Amino acid sequence: MGNLGLSELVVIFIVALLVIGPKRLPEVARGLGEAFRSFQDALKGSTKKGDR
């Protein structure tokens, strides 16, 4: 994915906070995390939810 430093992560967080808003940011982050986890499981060939 590349090397992201602390300053880049802070900028990304601030932009996301401004675009999405503070109330929906945790919900969106949770959804992205679940989507990323599902993508990783699909790459591994896992089909069960509890199987990691």
C-alpha cells in the first residue's frame, strides 16, 4: 500500500472528518474495516464468518 507517515494520516483523518462529519465518521470507519476484512477473507478463500 505504501508508506504513510503520521502527517499523512492526520491529513486524511481531518479531510474525512470535514467531508463525512463527526457523527457518521465512526460508522463509516467501521464499515470500511468490515469491508477490508471481508476482502482479505475472500483472498484467503474463507467463506465462514467466524473462520479466520
